[in-house]
Amino acid sequence: MNLTKKIIFLSIVLLSCFALATEYFLDPNNEYVYATLEGFEAVYDETDQSLSVINEKLNLFVNIMKLSEPVKGLELATLVQEIAKNLEKSGFKILSTDERDFQKYSATTLETSSVQEGTAVRVEFTIFEVPNRGFYMIICAAPDESYDDLRMLIYSAKQMLMFIE
């Protein structure tokens, strides 16, 4: 079997595994259905209407929250700049900024690092706008030493956490 066929076969197996390892969570307002990976515990916070999924075994945390309702004249780039300034003031070091479409939405991801309670943590902040709904942010946090090993799982968890309207 040549390399291309092996890659295609492994990709199909991986996608099948993700499809079978999916759980769904309906928010209490019946507004969104969220898909989460099996092995993550889902916790919905009524106060800020955010959904956190946690994998304690891997020490991995992912959260999706609404930042604001649609605001006329507010652009994603402006919001990202303000968030970046606040992160730096809070002790986060911005390692990279990545602008690309996330699912079908324009998004910017800030990859940061910080030391929290003596532990080095890598945190991703993905900010995106949903037309006619507002601005949202997905936060992913993992220990710095295991972040690179968990990068594909983090990406998959973020993709799964996108709401199904």
C-alpha cells in the first residue's frame, strides 16, 4: 500500500473514531446544541451562559462563551486587539496570532502562555463573530509541557464544541 493510500485510510479511520466518540449537549435556553468529544465532562454556567468541557485525565479545559451581542461598527480585529491588550496586562505572553476561518466564521486565535499557581500553562483564545448573533470566544488551556502532544485533540475539541444551530 503506497503512502497516499495509507494516509487516506488512516484519515478515514480517525474521522470515524471521532464520529463515534461524540456526545451532544443542549443548552438550557434550547438555543444551541453543542457536540463534545467523549471523555470530556460538560458543565454549563448559567451566569455567563458558557459551556466548559473538561478532560481531567489529560488536564485539558475548553470553554465557549458569548462575548457580546452584535454591535454595529465593532469589528473582529478591534475586539481582538482589546482582548490581546488585556491578556498582556494580566500576565499572559502572546506567542502567536492566527487569523483564519474557524468553521464558517472569520476568527482570530491568540496562542498564549502563562504561569498560574507555579504551573506553566498554554492557553488559546479563539475569537469569532457569528452574523446576527454576536461575538464568541473559545478558550483552550493545557499544561505547557503536554500542549504540543495535545494539539490535535485541542483542535478537534474546538471543532466539536462549535454549536449546531
